[in-house]
Amino acid sequence: MNHANEKANSICRAAGEKRAERNLNDVGIRFINANISPCSANSSKQNSYIGALEYELTLRGHMIDREVSVPVYYKGKLVARQRLDMVVDDRVIVECKATERLPACAGAQLIGYLRATRFQVGVLLHFGPNPKFYRFVDSRK
């Protein structure tokens, strides 16, 4: 297990979220085991990768919702809606990026989604030349 994974796991444990940790590990491990390997990653292929990931996770028994629209409130007023790429097992937000380099704002985007929703756990998947995933936990919930 690499250092980032160890750190994410310790955050989950410290927050007392064993269940969230299991879901998070499951999605990450199943993503890696799904062998979805982009040949030439770019945003025009993102939907193809998300579709392949949805198929692989469904084969492994997960429930998948794609393009989930969630409300955004400001001072109690609905001001916008955000679109989540994928929600796995009604517990984990999965945000996907298919770019050569992962945008610096990608992690902040997922953290914003976690704070604006009831979800506590998120996974950022980067379908770049060397696919990686990053785990996020909103420990304030």
C-alpha cells in the first residue's frame, strides 16, 4: 500500500468511519482490478471510460447512478445544481477526469461536492497516461 493510501485509510479510521473505509477501498480496488486502461486519455473519451467503469462495477455487484444532479443552496435558497459523474452504492461519489494531466482544481471540486451533499466519501479517478485514484473523506460529517 502506498503512502497516500495509508494516509487516507488512517483518516477514515480516525474519523471512526470503518464502513466508509470499506466502501472506499472497494471502489478503488475494483477500479484498479477492472483493467480500464486509457490508450490516449482526453476529455472526449471521458464518457467512454465512465461507461466502462460503470459496466465493470455493475458486474461486481455494485449499484451505479450516473450524472446525478444535486441541489446547491446559498443562505437557504436553491441557486444551482451540480452534476456528479457517478455515485456508487448510494454512498461514494466518483469524479472522473480523462486528461493528460490532472487539473489542480480537481480535488477541490470533489471536496466541494462532498461538502454540498450528504455523501462523506469520494474517489477521484484520473484516466491519464498512468491511471490513478485519490480518496477523499469529509470528516466533518
